[in-house]
Amino acid sequence: MEECTEEAVQAMLPQVSQQRREQALRFRHVFGRFCCLKSWLMLSAMHIGEMEFLYNEHGKPYIEGGPFFSISHCKEAIAVALDDQPIGIDIESIRRFDPELVTRTMSPSEQALIAASDHPERAFIRLWTQKEAVLKAEGTGISSFDQLCSALDNPSYTLDTHESEGYIYTVAYK
């Protein structure tokens, strides 16, 4: 990913719609502005046509008439997924985690899986990205810890999870 600087943000602003410029400039920090703009440019490179975002009742953006898309970003990575069916994507860097977060967001069987893993930080991030990708595909996002605990109970999505260069990402799709 190119360098996240105010100069990069200023260079991207003229390349996006007025709606996206306004949205990006609402972010207080350069990182948020950069990711907002860069992810839109990535999405527009994948989709030919006018893209004005609308928002569902949970705040998830969508394009009137499709296609379906999902965007995620973390420390130094941005991921964009595009499909003709509902889709969700989440990317996270592999890092230490708070054991209390495991208790609050994972089911008992998932907690046991993490505890038994030789690499618990990877096991946690893997499950976290799966949960968040499903919730994004459903269009709800994260609204509660209970919702996170049960997100993988009856998934109606196929989950593709991958690890690359210190990141784990999951795509949830029909």
C-alpha cells in the first residue's frame, strides 16, 4: 500500500465523487481519510459505472442496483470485495489480543479452539475475521457482543480465510 500521508489524501480527493470527498474529510485522522479514499478508488477500479453510495438501516453502504461490495481496512492493508450476491470481507493484522475480548466475543467452543491452538493469536484473528465478514455480508455489522458470539452458529455463507504477510482476511459469500 502506498504511503498514508496528507499529500496522498490531497492527491486522491479530485479523483472521487463529491459525496466520497465529503465522507473522507469527516475523518479526523489522515489514516481514516486515506483508507476512505483509497478503498473507493479500489472499488471503482473493479466496477465500471457511476457509484453513489446509499446506506441501509444499519449504516452499511451499497450501490443502487448493485453490485454488492464490502470494504475493510486495518493497520497497513485495505481489502475490497465485489460480487453480484451479498458479500463481506474483513482483514486484520495478526497481533496480541485481550483475553477478555475472547470471552466477550467467542462462543465456548471457539474459546476452547483458541486456547488449544499453538498460535492462539492467529486462531482468534481467524475467527474474528470470519465473524465480521459474515456480519458485513448480512448487512448488519457488529451491534453487540452476543451477536458476535453467535455469528458463526448457522452461517449461510461460504467462508474463505487466508493468511498473508502478517494479515488474516476472510471473504463471506453466497
